Amino acid sequence: MNNRDIRKLLSQKTVTGEEVGQALIRDMVCLYVDANTAPEGAPEGLLSEEDRRRLVSMLADPEDVRVYNQYRSVQMYLTAYPVVFASLREAVESAFSRLYATLVSARSAELAAQELLGAGVDAATPGLARLRSELGLESLAHLHAGLSATAGQMVRSLRMCVAQERGLEMVAARIRVPELLVYEQFSAVPYARYDLALGAQRALRETLRAAGRPQDALRLVDGLLPRLTRRDLEPRRADEARAQRMLREDLSCVEDPFALVTAITGGLSPTAAAAATAAAGERANPLSGSGSGTAAGTAAGTAAAAATAAAGERANPLNGSGTAAGTAATATAGERANPLSGSGTAAAAGEEVRP
């Protein structure tokens, strides 16, 4: 949709709820892209405040009003999308940093121990024994349960990142607004982090193998991270079909920012995943005595904040989605990225219309 299409729509005597909804969604996408790419200045959309108000005020038929209000739900979904994706990426990064640092430290300790042994240092020397027990293979055996929990967090969070993208694609197809896919340009799934963690796992295994460590030691390292491919992280077709059915039956289901992710992953939700990791306790943070519970709590808190932002003022539907839209814009591009705040624009673009 361009300016010519907008002028044509505004010149019509009547408009449908779908036409108005699609126009406001495209305007929202334009604002989001401009907020994330423009070097300075306020983001510019396709519609002025007056245009938004006029389009909404032209809705008269109760069915058109109902359809428009479903598109309002999509506005709320898009508001939350970057925030939810950021929380999922944060969970991946948190798990990666713990796993990667531990695997690299263990390999460094094993290499140092081998060098000392090669130089003739007695294996029973206190310093050497301590090096291997606190940082080497022995430490991995002690921390195996916590590291496995961390690896599980990473895999779950990656699956949810993929599901978040699939959900966006489903919504774009459902409302026939392919421009929504531009959001994926600003929220790539962090596959590379998992590849790096697998690389560190392989390097440690090779170091242990070269040192003549027993097979049990190699199996212990192999068991930390499953060797998954991108295809392995894709959702099941049955779960995707369930999510698509949800969208067909009631587009407003996306008001819950986690509804599609939960359906596409077969019931896994971001908050539940964070809670599961927190339940693993401090075992999930092998490098520090105080971090993992905080990291998991942060992920859960961020996810909860996203839900709150997306829901906006749902309890007061006449005063809602504009506030949420402003929240998302600020979260993604600072204060200048909040084009809907402070001037009443949000009320026209986001308020629920009643017949």
C-alpha cells in the first residue's frame, strides 16, 4: 500500500472493517521500519492522525466494526512481537554464555594439565589435582545436571524463537498483509549461538580423546548438548496446523502475545520455560554461585512485561492499543520511536470501536 492507495481509500464513501484494519496495520509496519532505520527524527507512517480517525469513523456496519476490532488485536500482537522476541533471545544468550564459558574453561584446564604432565609434574601435585577437579573434566561431572538444565533452556528458547517467526508468518498470511514479514529482518533466530556451543563441545571432546580419557568421559561431554540441526528446531506440522486453526476461528486470539508460540511449540510457553529453568536452581549456573536463578527470573520477568505491554489497557478497550503501541516503539528504537504517544494519534489507530 502506498500514498496513492491511501488517498483512494480515503476518497471512498464506504470502507470495510478489513480495509481499515489492513491500512492501519500497514501504517504500523511503516512506522516500525522507519523507527528502526531512520538515523534521526520522528518515524513517518502512511497515515496522518486525521486519516486514522477518519477511517475508523467511517465504519458503520456492526460486522465491519467486529472485523476491525479483530485487526486491533493484531496491532496489539505486533506491539508485543519485538519485546517477546527479545526476551527469547535473551534466554538463548544467557544459556549460551554459561555453556560456552564452562566448556572452554574445561578444555583450557585439560590442556594446561596435559602440558604440566608432559613436563613431568606429578599428577598428585595439589595444584594440578585442583586444576582438574575445579575446572577440568571432574568439574563437568559435578556440574552435569546444571549444565544439562542450561542446555535444555537454550534448546527450548531457540524453539520458541522459531515459533515466534512462524507465528508472524501465519498472521501475515491470515490477514493478507505480507509487509508484516519485515519484522523478521530485525529479529533473527540466534542459530549461530547453538553452533558455537556445539563447536566448544566438540573441541573439548577431541581434547579429552587425544589425552586418552576413558569413554565414559567422552559420553559425559556428548550428553551435554544434543546435536540438533535447524530442521530439528522446526515445529511439528500438527502444532502449526493447530495454530492456523486458532487464527481462522478467532483472529483476536493473538491479543495474548504467547498464544501462537505456545500452540506452535505444542504447549511450551516462554514463562513456563523460564520457570522450569529457575527450578533447576543454582546448578544451572556452573560459573557462579548466584546467577542462574536471576537469569531465569529475568527471562520470566521480561516475558511477563511483554504480556502486560501487549495486553495494554484491555480492561478498558476504549483507551488501549495506542498505549501498547507506544511501549513497543520505545522498546525498539528509543523515545523517538514512539510515534503514537503524546498527541492522541493512538486513540484513532487503536481504540476499539463499538457498533
